[in-house]
Amino acid sequence: MIPLVKTLIPSRERLMPELEKVLYSGYVAQGEQVELFERAFESYIGGGHALSVNSGTAALHVGLILAGVKHGDEVISTALTAEPTNMAIKMTGAKIRYADIDPNTGVLDPTSIEANINEATKAIMLVDYAGVPVNVPEIKKISTKYNIPVIQDTAQALGAEFNGIKIGNHFPYTAFSFQAIKHLTTIDGGMLHLSSQDDYEKGKLVRWFGIDKKRTRLDNNISFQGYKYHMNNVNATIGLLQMEDIDSIVNTYIENGQYLDQALQNIPGVELLNYYPGSKPSYWLYTLKVNNRDGFIKKLAENNFQASELHKRNDWHEYLNDFHAELPILDEFYSKMVHIPCGWWVTKEDREKMATIIKSGW
């Protein structure tokens, strides 16, 4: 079965010597390798300040804290995402107010975001779902108009771009995930990419109990709640090796996705996404809408390809549904949405076969 997601690890010949160096160096906690990984990531993104953490969820949580979100506040978010996006909001004590999605892309609709803003709104949580960038210009206008900070969850969109600029450079807080099945994995880990040096310095305190590592423990005076969110040298070493190949890794997803964009046009019962002008997805999953989804999934499975919705709508979780919002566009989109494999493990022969199967009907 060709899976929807799959872990990519560097070869044993490359990985094991580097891991042995760090494992027997006498220092496996946060140190030089972490610093090197952060700087390499900044270079890839093309600017900003990279704050490594131990998960994408931690990156979201720290971003919300730096944005000033507190207990009792509201954060506008999407229900079409993996659960950690919205669980991070609940970790601050804030409430989730869901906006509806754009039927063409599956990501948050700026018009619905603006309609849901009220005096309790303290942040907007965006998700580049399945690797599809949000409408950056329109959401920037809303953020500026209402002076509301944006946290961009781009766990599924490493390497995506908008107007030729990589995601990570458009909003003040951008959270990446390096969990096992993402474009880049450190086995587990994450990165909060920050536009502000001040936020970066404060973020370093938040990720380590509020303690300033530039001072001795005896010279520290903790003044706010911090957490044990730091990355370690072992994970960072894996990340550094992955960064050596990151362009070719991400480009494989993009090439497969762009092939499917062309090959799956004008098929009865299939509706493709319509990305925003200027956006370049990184296709962590390939998303489409189909009639008779159960039949579609069954047909692909019979031919050795996995297909699935993958994520449960977050508003279907009791704990993540604070206001029971009506989301008619999401209702329609989710009833037809399905993902098919698109990653580095999908060969040219695989994608051609998958397109032929879909064209044959189900």
C-alpha cells in the first residue's frame, strides 16, 4: 500500500557517524548543534529568527504566549486542521472561535475571519492546511486594521511560498513541525520563526522555565511562567543532516503535486483546489474534493493507494468546540475532501498509475 505519509531518515552511512559524535560527546542537551540548526533554518527561510523547540505544538504555544494571548481571551482559528493547532490555544486558557474556510482552498476565509472579530479577540491562528498557503495579503490587511497579531501554523507547509517569498516571512509568529512524518523530521521537534529579535530573546526564556541560560542559575530571577520546550543536540543533529537535502525533499512533493494538478483536471466527480494567485503550495498532502468519497477511497485501496480525510474536524471534539459555530462552507468541503499520497516516496510511475485509476471512475 502506498501510504499517505511516510518518515524520511538520512541513510545509515550519513546519520550514524554524526549521531555517535553527539551521543558520546558528553553533551546531548541544548548546545552547539541546536544553534547550528537554528541558523541553518534561518538561512533556508531567508530571514527572521529561528527558535527551536521540542514539538510543533510547543512552537504554537510559545507563539501564542509571545503574542500576548491569556486566559479568557479569544483566538480565531480553523476547525480544518490537526488537533494540536487548537489544543495549543486551549493551553493558554483562551477560547477558540472558529471562522469558516474558503471553498477553493480549504484554508481560512479572510471575510469570515473579519466577521468573527470582537473585543475579546486577541490573535488569529492560521493554518496552511496540507501545504496550501493562506491568503497572505488579505489577512495582513485584517491584522493591521484591527491590530491583532497572527500566528501561522505551517506545520504542513515547509517550503511553501507566497509571491516568491517562503512561508515564515509573512507574519510575526510562524510555527513549523518536525514531527516524524513532516517534510523534515528531527524525530520530533519544532521551530517558531520570529520576525522580532525581542520576541526571539523572550522566547528563549519561555522555552526554558523562564531561566536565562546566559546567566548562572544563582543569578537568575524567574519573573513569568516558562516551560521545558527546548530542543536537544541529538534532534538538532538529525535536523542538520535533513537540511542538507531539504530543497530536493520539498521539491519532490511539489513536483508530484503539480503533476496531479494537471493530470486530474476535467474528471467527472473530481473538483481540484484553486490556489491563491502568487501562492506556491508544498503539497504535504494532495487535497481534492470528490463525489462518493467512500467509493473513491475503496477504489484506490483496491489498487494499493491509501486515501483518507486524515484529520477529524476539530469542532467535532467537545473540548475544542467553545462556541458551536455554524460553518456551512466547511460542512460542504469536508463532506467531499480527501487526500492522496504526494510525498517523496511517490514515484513518477506511482503518480501516473494513481491518475489513471482516478480517471477510470469509482
